[in-house]
Amino acid sequence: MIVKDEFLSRLRKIFGLNLYEVKVWTALLSRGTSTAGELSSISDVPRSRTYDILESLEKKGFIIMKLGKPIQFVALKPEEVVERVKKNLMRSAQERTKRLEKLRGDEVLEELSTLFTKGIKFVEPSDLSGSLKGRQNLYNHLDMMVRSAEKTITIITTAEGLNRKLEALMPSLEKCKKRGVKIRVAAPIDNNNIKVAKDFKKVAEVRKLEGMKARFIIIDSNQLMFMLLDDEKFHPNYDIGVWINTEFFAQALEQLFDLAWKEMKVVK
């Protein structure tokens, strides 16, 4: 059986399997039913590993073990596998979420917080900086920054970035609004995001950004995060952001933005 490496790689990413697992699974799919020994020969997976791999695939819902001698394994329809994997992922995510929720007030979290609090005392504010890669990581960090805001939030983004931020940040922005945090949002406004811009007006003052393309956020005039790449030209996985805790730079950038803000049109 010859299966292209590119196809195997896609299966690994989609289903979260390792290389041996996708090789054995595709081998079984090509046979319908088979023994471990046959699958080892077809898939080029060491015989000593094949039983472990088959047991793993069975637990994950990809195959069924048929009782008898010799033991045979039965492939399931790919559509059925997709449904089983989806259910398993949802169940696993729910269980992990419950475990994490139970950590609130738990001594484990208290000990972790103590370690962090003690360690942070020896760090200069300007040293609290770093780079993040991947849009999901960026938005996770942006949400953390927003939740920490006490006075002001300034968001400058692209037209498409405005759409993304509504989904990613709105729940936290709503809580900030209730706490009295002043929120400003600037972005290019067109027919594709005018509705989103109006939704943002529930929590922020929104103005139309023209003649400039930028992506950054300033929190309380001391935390700053800016994205280095054009979101229209790069895949989300390659998006890069730099986070800096610097009152000096953040205030300077915000003062420059204030000048531009006065010239922007208010979204009505």
C-alpha cells in the first residue's frame, strides 16, 4: 500500500494522530479487516509497536477489535470516525474545563499564584515583555490585557481585524465598560464591517481610520502590544505580536495617536 506522505501529514493534523497511527489506520481502511501482523507488513510499522497502535486507535474510536483467533481488527466508515472523534474531543474538552474550573480557590492555584507573586517582585516592569506567534495566541494575550485594564483601552486595527476582535474581545470589553474603563477603537470602516463597528459602539467610542494601516493596543498608558505583520498578507499561524510593559513608550505612542484621533470621523 502506497500512501503519499502529504496525505498522511494532513491526517495527522486533522485527527491528532502520530505517524504510526495514521499508517496503521490507512492500512486497515484499505483492507476492511486485518490482523496485526498483516497491518505491520502493509504499513511498514514495526510489529512490536503494532498492537499498541491498534489499541490506541480502538480507544480513540477509529477501529473495532474482532474477537477470535487470530485477533482481527475492523475498520469503521470514515464518516463514523469523524463523528466519534468529534464526540470524544467535546467530552474531553468538557472534562478538562471542569477540572480547571475546580482550581478556583484550590490550594494548587494558591501555591502557583504565590510562586508567581514572589518571582514577579524581582522583575523590572520593562522586563515583562515578549513575542507571541500565531493569531490565537495573540488574541488570548490581548484578552488578558483587556481584562487587566483599570482606566483606558485604545485599540487600533484593520478592517478585518475589527471583525475578529468583536468575537474575541467583546465579552471582556463589556466587563471593562461596566467598571468605568474608557475604551477607544479606530479602524477602517467599510460595508463589510459597519455593522461590527456599530456593535462596538455599545462599549467604546469608535472612529474611522483613514490613510494609515496599523494594529496595536494600549492598556492604561503602560502596556502595549503591536502586531508586526499585515493580516491580509500572512496566514494566521504566522502572525506575530510584541508585548511590552513600558509606560514611557506606551504614553508616547498614545499621545501621537491622540493627535490622529481628533481628525478621525466618528462612526454614527
